[in-house]
Amino acid sequence: MLRGKRIVLGISGGVAAYKAAYLARRLVEHGAELRTVMTVAATRFIGPQTLAAITGTPPVIGLFGVSSVSPHTEMGRWADAVVVAPATASTIARLAHGLSEDALCATVLATTAPVVVAPAMHTEMWEHPATRRNIARLHDDGTLVVGPDEGALAGGDEGPGRLVEPDVIVGALQRLLGPRDLEGRNVLVSAGGTREPIDPVRYIGNRSSGKMGNAIAVTAARRGATVFLVTSAEPPPEDDHIEVVRVETAVEMAETVWARASKCDVAVLAAAVADFRPGDPGAEKLRRADGVPEISLEPTPDILAGVAAMEDRPFLVGFAAETGTVEGALDKARTKGADLVVANDVARRGSGFGTDTNEVTLITPDGEREKWQLLPKHEVADRLWDRVASMLAAKEGSS
Ligand SMILES: Cc1cc2nc3c(=O)[nH]c(=O)nc-3n(C[C@H](O)[C@H](O)[C@H](O)COP(=O)(O)O)c2cc1C
């Protein structure tokens, strides 16, 4: 969503400035073209060389004596968006009053692109009436203020004023600059691997981390969808557009998915659900002294087939974990009633469970296959939504 977008990252002088390096890296990973501008105070907290190394271009620090005749207007016109992170109380005050004595504030004043400000400061500074007034002014000017969070602050303090996580800022930029082709859509996503109890302590599980499902949920929200995420894994950071329901077993996942699916436009079932579960889990911990237990297994509900059989079913995408060939996924696509099956080779290095990348093959019910190269999971999610949005539009157009 940020590929090719031109973003100016402004960094002001607070302790959280060190996080700007990670934010810059994430923006570059998402394909953005990035330039940076720092206040003089920011250079006391993070080295300009670090940002130069990440972005490939030295940050602009002063307005005078630099290679550009007019760095602020040049960057302001170049930018598709300007983001100030972290934004100190002082920088916020200057922005609110249109003061342009430094390169960062001058760039914000000189742009017509959307501006995102992520404040970071001690709670007393954040709650001071002057800061409240300045933030209200920024809102009135159309600036998007992201955060701050509540939590650990510098010096062992705690409270509101903490810079939001860099990925939340990336998300805000994606919402601002990316496509909104899922606006008004209700989307259900399942993620993670189920755990089927053997006894109160042990379970049969699998290696799914939930990362692919999380990427699909987050990307859908950024493209305008209201997302219902059913997960047995760690969910993504809190997001107003994602409702999370935590489940553990295949039965819990089935009940939750089936209760919601017919109210959704799209369901993407990316969870790795156990096919079998212990039929009679022990009520108490099984003991070594009692000998090797016999564990008999019984089938779990087929969640995908259950959704496919619904009268008022959503557009349905199923994931299939494969080890080597995609024959199983091909069979799933032909027989299970899904509109699209995404096969991922979990045995391949860098693909599948727990990794940040994935190599998938898209399979349609008529057996057509399309293999994608190894990609970051957020990019797989984005491309998948490109495909689903266009298939959905075609389906609605023809009905
Ligand atoms: C150790 C230290 C940490 C600071 N952290 C913050 C901070 O997190 N937020 C803030 O608003 N100001 C913070 N300040 C104060 C700013 O550095 C100071 O107001 C500075 O003038 C800000 O300049 P700038 O907004 O041009 O970057 C800190 C100062 C020091 C000495």
C-alpha cells in the first residue's frame, strides 16, 4: 500500500527519537520512498548517520547552507505525506502556531500533503493545558494525531504520553494513502493454530504463529473493512477497526466462525485447525507412573465446509498448509466450495509457520493455479486483497 509513496519523516528531540530509526526501516520495507528531516534537538538523541544509512539520503537538519536552495518547500512539494514521529511538546506548539523557524516545521507548513503527528512526552507535558490547546488546533487544521499510548515512559515513569508503536504509524499512513476498496465491507479472518487438550496441561497443537492471518486482518482494516478476527494466537496491536475474539480449540473456532460468517461479505480462513482431537481428554493430568496412555482421536468440525454450506455465505477464501505438492489444496479448491484456496508450502525455508515471509499458490475451483514468489506476509496479504476485491466486484457485477 505504501509502495512508491513519497513520505517525509520528521523527527523531533525526545527520548523516543530512537524509535524513528525502526519506523524508517519499516517504511522502507513497505516500499515507501523516504526522506527525513530532524530538529537540532533530535540530533542529540539519534545520529543523522543512522537515518542516512536506512533511507539512503542524509536527513535535512537546517534550512541554510544545505545543497537544496529551499529544502522545506522542495520536500513539502515532493511528499505524498509528512509524518512527525516523535513529536515533542515544543514541536507540536510550533506546528500549532505555524512557526517555521526550523526545517521540520517549515516543511510541514510548506506541504499540502496529509500530515500525521505522533506525540511523545511525559504525562505532565501531554496533559498541560497548553499542549491540549495545541493538539486541538492541529486537529482543527486537519492533522491526523496518532496516539500517544499509555505505558512506560523515560526515567521509569508511567502514564499517557508514550509514542505509539511504529507499526501503528505505518498503519495510519496506509489508511491515509492506500486503496479503500474494502470500505463498508465486513470481513471475517481466522488465524493461529488450534490446541486440542489431551489433559488440563497438555495439548495437540501445530506450529502456526497467526502472523499470516494477522497480516490479512490488518491489511483489510487498512483498506477500509470492519474486521472480525477469530484467533488462537497473539493478535495484532489494538485497532479500532478489528474486533478480536480469542479461541483455543477447533470446536470453539468453528462455533465462533459459524455464528458470524453469514453476516460478513468475505471470510478468509487462514487458521491452521486441527483435523483430529483427543476424544476423551483426561480431567486430571496424566501421570507417567500410570504408564503410556492410549489416546484415541476423533475428527474435528470442518469449518470451511460449514461456511461453504451456508445459504447466505460470504465470499470464501481457505488456506491450505502443504508440505511439498499442492495436490491436497487443489482437491480442497475443487471439492470444498471455497471461491479461492491459498496453498502455502510450510515445509519450504522462509515460508509458512512462524516466518515473516510466505510462498503461496492461489487455486480457483476450476483448478487454475497461480504461484507467487516468496514475499513478506504483509505483501501476500495486500496482493490477496487486490485479488479478492476484484473477484468480489466481478461476482457482484454479474449477479
Ligand atoms: C533527556 C531529555 C529527554 C526529553 N524528552 C522529551 C520528550 O520525550 N518529549 C518532549 O516533548 N520533550 C522532551 N525533552 C525536551 C526537548 O528535548 C526540548 O523541549 C527540545 O527543545 C525540543 O526541541 P524540538 O521540538 O525542536 O526537537 C527532553 C529533553 C531531555 C533533556
